[in-house]
Amino acid sequence: MNDGRVTPEGPTAALGAFVAGLRFEDLPAPVVRQATDFILDAVGCAIGAWRDDPEKARILSRVVATFHSSGASAIWGSPGQFSDAALTALANGALVNAADFDDTHKRALLHTGSVVVPPVLALAAERGLSGRDVITAVVAGYEVAVRVGMSVMPSHYRYWHSTATNGTFGAAAAAAKAMGLDAEASRMALGFAGTQAAGLNTFFTSGDMTKSLHPGKAAFNGILSARLAAVGGTAPPTMLEHEKGYLAAFSTEPKPDALVRGLGREWEILQNGFKFFPSILASHSPIQATLAIVTEHDLSPDRIAAITNETYNTVKTHFSAKDVTTSMGARVSVPYCCAVAALDRQVGQAQFTPERVGRTDVQDLLARTEVVADADLNALYPDKFPARVTITTTDGQRFTASRDFPKGDPQDPLTPAEIEAKFADNVSGRFDQERTRRIISLVRALDDDAPAKPLLDLLADKQGEE
């Protein structure tokens, strides 16, 4: 396995060599466990979309059908709908992110599972991979995606959606590993990924479907990149470090050392966190601070005059919309999340239905909820996701609570039982309890040297209606 040092050929070559050389035997036990946890979480988030965003799920299912493709892989939760691996990766990647409930790497600000797990499982169905093959490809994708993300952040995020852009590299790496490409072909796959990477942050204003399309398209592009490389296609061999390459084009302050630092020794998958709330990660610390205040002081909605969330700059510049009219718009609005948390004393899928978003009480409190960028808190980001929330009451009292790490962060991790409970809740609208238990058991057993097909068969839902 590549030891993480930059070769004379540069970091693109080093990453290609890492992908090609990675073996299951190289993976520490915590990395294997984390990979299976993220596979379970990603699949659960995707299937949950059929309940929590059914219109988006139906659109994705229908658009895949328009390609009239046949194949061995399935759109998870869509009864008997099989297609080419690239197309099912497109749909499943978008479904994983549909309710904004999927895992996130803080430094890369990347929903890694949504771009890595769908192409790997699609190719596993196509190629008959074992559980260990699946885990190894998932880890390869996580390690590459996150390192590319860290190399261009934070300036990259001004315009570009990191999951879409940096995620394309992770999808290509995962696909290359799943397809067994050698080091040079894996390097070419990364070159193809770089020239396809795209996805703008415009959705933060409109709250539209493009946010979810981004990881799906990254997953599709990852498989396309690996397939092009597999049949001899050529791409820029120094895509990442070239003077007109990815880092130069997509960041005003690139960090090329981040591409290979600790590669094969320090596992970034362990720095990925799970989401406890179905909303933008930036909202989680303020949600928890808000909940702490209203429950500790038993503040009824009629007593709340205003909410202020002091936090880091990116929340103010990206996640502070107050003209919120859609479910996705609500999920990516930190003021909305604080307001609904204060009113309902909980934040789950029910808080993001169109009916809840449109109600007068939450819209009125949203208008009185502000985000303030604080220089001291900004200095803590992205090591921490800090928030200091103050609620002012109608009689002039002020109550404040702070939170540095959201629940689900590696500093405050979910337990295995909590991860499984989240999965069971996500799939409850689509799968019965017996199927749910069997899926959990098979994901947990992926490290056995056995085919992944039994798991994939269970995800190819043949019950229910579209």
C-alpha cells in the first residue's frame, strides 16, 4: 500500500496508487466498523426519502426509467426497479442526501456517504463483489474525497458545493477500487473526475432539488470516470496539482499537502460524523443549545421574543436564509431550525414538512431569529462547530446556552444502538421489522469474506407502491 508520501509524479499519482494498492487487510478494525456504520446510515437515509421526500424520490425513479436501461443494480426502496450501475448510483446518491440527514466530514464539509456508498453498492451488484471488497472500496472513496475537500476548503465553499465537486473524486476512487483498476487507471479516473466536478451553492437561497442532485451526479460521474479509465481513456495525469488543474481553479488558497498527508496511516473516515437531526450540520449545535434553553427554563412559545445565534462566519454567509418556503429551504436555514426547535422542543422529520414550514407561528419566530458571526467563535471553526444561542423573553429575560460539537460528531459520537435506531426509523415507512433486522445484520457482517448479494437483494425492494 502507498505509505502516504508524495511520489515524484505528484499527489494525483499518489492517490491513484493508494486506491489501487489498498487491501482489506490494511484497514484497522475501527475503520472497518466505521465503514459499515456509514453504509448502513447512507442506505437508511436513501430509503427514508421515500417517506420524507416522496416527490423527489418519484422524480428520481422516473427519470432513471426514461433511460430504458437494464442492469443488475437497484434503486433502493423502489419496487423491482433495476438499471445500469451508473444510473442507480445517480438516483441513490440523490436519495441519500434528499432529507439532509446523511454523514458529514467537518473539515471537508462533505456528505461523503452520499457520493461513495451508492457507486460501490451499484458496482457490487454488477460485479458480484464480496463484503470485504465493498468495505475496501468505500474506505478508498472516503479517504480520497475528504482529502480533496480539505485541499480546497474553505474558500472553495463560497460558490461550490463540496459534496458535488470534491465528492466526484471520492466517487471515482470508490468506483476504481470496486472495478479493480490498477494505479495508472485509477489516476486516470481521478483525472476524469476533476474535469466533471461541478455543483453550485445557489440552492441555499431557493431550497431546491439541485442540492440532492449533486451527490447523485457525483456518484454517476465517478462510475463514468472509472469506466472510461478501464477501457483506456486518458485524462490529465496531474489533474489535482496542475497549474490549470483542480486546486488552482477551485480554491483561492489551496493546500496541496492535505491531499496525501497521513494517507494510509491516518484514516479520515474516522473524522466523519453522523447526523442526529435531518438538517444542515451547521444547525445542529444551535438546535441543541436552543433545546437546552427552552427545556431547562420551560419557556413556552408565547414567552419567546427573539432568538440570537452567535456562531462562525459560514453560517451567516451560507445558512441564514429567512425567506423559507420549502422543506429543503428549511433544512438549510439555521434560523428556521432554531425557531422550530424553540416552538416544538424537538427537531425531526415532522418539523420539515411543507405544512409545518408554512405555519404562522414558526414563520413569525423565524422573522425574530438572527444569526451573528462572532470572531472568537469563527476562530474555532472547523475544528469545532460552535454556537452560542440567546433567547430573549417578552419580559426582558435573557437565557444563553453554548455548544461546540453537535451530537454525532466524532467528539460526541452516536452509539451503535443509536445508529441502528436511526436506520430503523428511516426505513420504517418502506421495510418491515424483519427485513430491517436482516439488513442490519448483513451490513454488520460485510467484513466476512462472503458475497454482498444477499444484502443487495434486500435493498432491491419488491414490496409497496411507487
